[in-house]
Amino acid sequence: MSHGYAFDSILETYEAVVETLDDVKNKEGCNDQRIGLIAGCLIEYLLSRRFLLIAFCFKYIFEILEPVNILLQSKDLDLHSTMNSIQNAQLAVHNLRDSNVFNKILIDVNNFMNKFSQFEFFDKLNQRIHRKKNARQ
């Protein structure tokens, strides 16, 4: 559940996180190029649609699994209700594969991006080109 709380924290403080990284990039990056590069890469990743899609997908999954996790960690564990809760969570996770749910996630991502219109979001990250060495014969 710590991953779920971390995602929630990042999404709730999204603007402050991006602005802090930009501040680090502009101020600390002048003195230390490595720090500036890392901050710039993090900003680029946080402003990518790919990150937001992954974050919202995980948010949906963690919302389903949170009650089961709390139940499994309780001191007075009831096996029957736990099994029912696990089966319900399994069905709910399976239902996430439905295209309507994915469309809802896309709508949530678009609404999130519209909420932070001061940022320029990217559709994809700049991919590094991996070159293969030719074997000499």
C-alpha cells in the first residue's frame, strides 16, 4: 500500500513536485550538470502521458486492493470474509480489462492534464536509439 500512498501523494502535489524539480534543474543544475540532467529527465517523465496513464492505472488497481490489504493485515482475520473479499477484488481487477474502464482512465488523465494546463505535456518520451555492434567476421 505504500506504493498507492506514494502515487496519491505525487498526484495530489503534482504541481509542486514539477515546479520543485524545475527549480532544482535551474538553480542546482548550473553548478552540477548531473543534478540538472536528472531533474530534467524526471520533469520530462512526469509530464509524459505515459507516466499519467501508468499512474492512473495503478491508482485504480490500488483502490481495489486497499480493502483486501487492510483486511489481510487485521488482527482478527476472518477467513470466510477474507476469501470473499479476495474473490471480489480478483473480479474487479479482471473487469479493469474492459475497454470502458480504460476509456474512463483516459478521460481521467485528460481531465488531470487540463487541470494543469500551465504545463506542456508530451505524448511520449524521447526514446534512446539502441545500436547493436556489428560482429566482425
